[in-house]
Amino acid sequence: MTHEDLVATAEKEKAARKEIRLRCCMAGGCLFSRSADVKTALEKAVKNNGMSERVEICRVGCMGLCGQGPLVGVDPEGLLYEHVTPENASSIVTALAGGVAEAARGDPRHPFFARQMPVVLARSGRVDPERIEQYIESGGYSALHHVLFEMQPGQVIQAIAKSGLRGRGGAGYPTGLKWATVAKSAGERKYVVCNADEGDPGAFMDRSVLESDPHAVLEGMAIAGRAVGADQGFIYVRAEYPLAINRLQIAIQQAKRHGLLGPGIFESSFNFNVDVRIGAGAFVCGEETALMASIEGKRGQPRPRPPFPAEHGLWGYPTLLNNVETFANIAPIISRGADWYAGLGTEKSKGTKVFSLSGKIRNTGVIEVEMGITIREIVEELGGGALDGAKVKAVQTGGPSGGCIPAAHFETPVDYESLLKLGSIMGSGGMVVMDEHTNMVELARFYMQFCMEESCGKCIPCRVGTVEMYQLLTRLTEHKATLRDLEQLEELCDLVQNTSLCGLGQSAPNPVLSTLRYFRDEYLELLQAQEDGSSDGESSSIARSSKSLAQM
Amino acid sequence: MKLIKPPLPSADKRWKIVDSRMRRYSYQAHALIEVLHTVQQSFGYLDKDALKFVAAALHVPLSRVYGVSTFYNFFSLKPHGAHTCVVCLGTACYVKGGDKVLAAIESYARIKRGETTRDKQLSLLTERCNGACTIAPIVVYDGTVAGHQTPKEAVERLKGIVKL
């Protein structure tokens, strides 16, 4: 394929487009709510009403408002229908000729949509993820062409560095710096690896991106390969995402057929292959060294760093590891310029961030917002607040590695540093909302059970410490714990955090620490319930010592 | 050095699927997890013969094959029941009552998570979030995801799938 072919493909796709397009979401939550039957019903209705000349039904990826699915969008009017069923789908088609559809109308101007700033999700819900032609029509693969013919690898890295993009997997390491390290590392071969092992429960952004716009990730990886000097890429996807795996494989095949992956991309001397590797259900494989062990066909156990993967990665060769969302940001940065991207967000956290909203919140789904937006805006305005008139109590970010942010701190802007200061982390973007009915100690215990079961067992602090902490939390929830148990829990948090080998263990105490920080009362209540009936002197001494604990 | 290829464990055609998978990866050791996925898909679980065959064909120690098979949650060394019911235990499902759904199923089927009924009709499994958090809590009945589950609905659905 040459640049002319790319333009011709885009124009052909544009010309084939019919006057009215009904976009039917065929990803994640909508599919589970029978959107495939909705699409069949729409197609049938178009045919039966003799509208095939004017109307087309398009399979698209996630439109974001998954809780209201199945969703159907109408172009060019920009209408949105929610909770569409196979039974009322035909009324959407008949309404095109006048009349009112039976299906419920959504509000595309709701803050849920209006407050978003789609960069990574720009094509999500607009193009068919299984047709490379639609990706190309919307400007896809032109950034890769630009990189191959108009830029030197060093310039690409400079542009990424200048954009201020930081790793979207959660740690926030400057992407440009990572690329530069891999580019500098000597090695007869190098690898580019995409971490799509989205293990945090309650996080489904990467799933949404892969199911909705897989080519964006592939293009980002190919650009990275060119920049750092790698010709082989791997995408490590968790096995729980069969649709994402399927769409990635389709996308890779299509890209190869069009000469956009494989040998001699755009008829240049640049070769780049991508292979999909499927995880097998181990949370720890989201950790980079464990992930690489898993790609090598081994148990997914982490190893100490340094050496970092940038120097000593897959099979000992320099390896660039980035998250799905990071790669999906690359092509837009190249196309629209590093300055544009650096102009978005806050001083230290540039650009946008994709979040998944779930839990006790009205609007659940996937959103992309500019960095610096406050948590309150996300929860109250986009998310529509708590369900059933309840009050939002806290938001959990960063999964089992993160923490709970109480409602009192909702005015905090979303950026890497601010969330860290609150005792949580940006994480990969999962936001689970809790209301007043959620017991925070139970929640901490839930996360500890998760970490305990997912600990790989290699290092003792994590293997044993998580079990100990889980048992202490269980004693607490069973009203059997003493103040001494609580002290021991805090000591263990400190120990496990500081002595574990990898991120899993180091961050396992975070949910406990953050709930202790903001909801200490709930812990103390469980203690005091046991101490009921004790003398006044004793309970006041408990109150005193817990106060001194709080000051520690 | 020419490596020796072990014979297929039996005339069962599914071994050919496994073998062709290994051939695709030129019998390289790093294909181990991919190959175990294929075995599990074909046979439903990994038995001793399968582990030995894969170890010999990929030239990796049996201990490593066993280590990998037991490390990852997806692999099972025991066959599942005729029907499977997977309850999600992710955070979103948890805060929306997934634990109560699980408890209801456990008490109805009289098995704990991870177990199979004695008549081999039903396996009750749990998973760590499959990303369908927007319709939490979810249960996967024989591969079909069902959202917004309540303890009552979950038991009703099970009754429709399997007689206990």
C-alpha cells in the first residue's frame, strides 16, 4: 500500500456511505444485552420498509453509556436510542420516515457526553472495528505513514516526549523517556509489547478500546516499533476478553493484507509484526516482568528490577512495554502535534484519561475526560450521582492497588500527583463508586482476599502478609478483633508495602491504608462493638490509643 | 540436532488439533501457554496424558508444564460438570451484591465455589471481573453472560438449566 492507496481507500469508503447510518453498538455490555439481535432486527426493518437505498446499519464499538445499552445512534441527526430491544428496534427505522420511535430516546447533549474530550475514544462507537476501511476513512494509518516518510525515529521520540504523555497503565512514567531508553539500548533485536492484561476488577477501558478501535493500538505499536528499532510486537490480552482477542486478530489480518503490518510497510524497508498472546487468568501478569515471563511461556512471576525491560526484557532483549491506552494516544499525537497534546490537561499530567465508571452510580460506562477535571464533576455531572437517592460515599480508583477517595475530597483534580497525595493512585482508570450502604472494612477485606488469592507466592511478605492481613480483616468484620489486632494490621501494611518484590505486594495494603485514613471510625466501631459492656475506663483508653494511632 | 517428536497419546482427533497448534509455533517452548489453552478448549481440562504429551513435544520438563498449569486460574486439571455457572467477583459486582448471588447459588446447588456437583451436572466457578461491570452483578451461565442478577433470578435460571 502507498499513500495514494490509503487516500483512495478512504475515498471509496466515503463514497459507499449511505445517506442515513444507524450505528449499533456491538461491544461489551451492549452485546450481553442482546445488541446482536437488535442489529438483525434493524437490518430486517430496513429491508422490509424498502429503505436499503438510503439507510445502512453499521456495527460499531462502544458508545460509552453502557449501562443504558443496547445503544443505537442515528447519523447524521445525532440521535441516540437507549435500552433498544429486538422488539422495538424496527420502530427506529420507521421513525426515520416520520413518527415517533417506541425505543427510549437518550440525550446526546447530556454532560455524560458533552463534558468528555475524546482522543483515544474518538472513533469508538463511530466506526466498525472489524473494517479497516473505516479506520482508514477516519484518518487511520496516516500517522504511521508520516512517521515512516517524514520523520526520523529520534524525532518521533522527541514528539512523544514533548507531548508530555505518561504511561496510562497507572504508574505514569513519561512515555517519551521510556521510548528513548529502549531506543538507546543495544540489542540485536528489540520488542514492543502492549499490556492488555487489564486485571483490576472494575476496570474495562482497555477492553472497550480493543473492542471498538483495535487498529488505533496497532498503529501506535507500529510507530513505537519504528521509533525504538523493533520489528516484532506482542499484545498480551487477558483470556477473559474473547471479543477483544477476536477483533485484534481480525485487525492484524486486515492490516497485513493491506501492507500496513508485516514486511515492508507502506512499501518501505520497515517491517513490523504483531502477535497476540492470551493470558490465562493471573492478575500478577499485569506486572511487566511477570507479563514477559508469561509471554515466554512460563509461570507469571515477577523478578526484581533493575534490570528494567527497556534494557533486559523479553528473552533478554530490550523491550518497550506500554499499556493499551498509551499506544492508542500515539497516532493522535503524531497527527495533531505534540504541542496540541501538551496543551491539554494539567501542568504535570497532560492530555486526557479514559475511565470506566461502575458501582453505585447512575450512568455506568466508559468516559474520556481532560486531565484536571475534578472527581466531583466525573461522579456527579457525568456519572449522574448515586442510585436511588442514596449519597455517594467514596470512589475507588486503581483497583486492588489503589485507594478510596471520600466524598469530602471530590474537588480534587484528576492528575497523577493529586490522587497519589490522597493515598490513591490514578491507576489504569477503573472508578468504582460506593454509596453509604457500602461498608468500607468489608471492602478492604474484599480487596485483601483478591490480593491474597492472586499473590504469585514468590516473595514472602506478599505471600504470607496478605494472608495475615486478610485474617485480621476477617476478625474485624466478625467483631472479634482487638485494638492490638488493628495495630498489627497497620504494622503489616507497612511491612508488606516496603518489602514486597513487585507492585502487587507493594500496593496490596493500599485499600486498607486508605480506608483506615478516611473511614477509621468504621474500623473502630467494629472494635468497640466487642468492647461493649466493658468499663468506662477501658473504652476511654481505647479511644485514646486509637487517637494516637491516627496521628502516627 | 533433530528433536524427537512424541507420538499422539491416542487416536482421538482432538490431539491433531493440539499438534497442529504446536506445529504453528514450531514446537518452541514459549508456546506452552497457548498450547495448554488449545488442550483445555479441546478436552475441557488438562489430564496427565496431555501434560506429558505437551511436555515431550515442546521439550520442556514435565515439572514446568505442571507448574504453569497450576499457576494460572484458567487451567483446570479436573473436568468440569456438564454445565458451568461462573459468578463474577469483581469490585463492581461485589458492591452491587455479587457475593449474595454467589451465596444463593451455593446454597441451592449445595456446592462451594470451585466445586462440581456429585452427579457432574454443574460446576460452580468464580471469576475476577470480565469487564461487564456496567451490568453488574453478572453471572455467566454456560458461556452466556447475564447481567443485573439477583439471588432469586440466579437460582431460577439455574433451575432452567440443570435439575439438581
